[in-house]
Amino acid sequence: MAKDKYHQQVREALEKDGWTITHDPYKIILGRRKGFIDLGAEILAAEKGLQKIAVEIKSF
């Protein structure tokens, strides 16, 4: 799977901010449709509980 131009820079920025990359790429299934989001990450913040994000990276 080809990665966008800024994929690695975004990944490194998330990691520097304390996010742990859990999927690269993140597979998503909606009904019969399948796709991929560029990165899946999560961070544990005691006062907020467990936060999760999915990041789609595009360059034009």
C-alpha cells in the first residue's frame, strides 16, 4: 500500500506528542465495504480515560 508524502512526518509528530501508533494502516469495515485509514493511535490520559484517534493523511 502506497503512503502519502507526509505519512512518516505525521507519524513522528504523533509519537512525539505521546501517542502510541497501534495500526499502520488501520483497517476499517463498514458493512460490505472495506478500507484503510493511514494510522491508528491511542493515548492513555488518567483524567480523561482512554482516547483513540484515526488519522487520514492526504497531500495534494
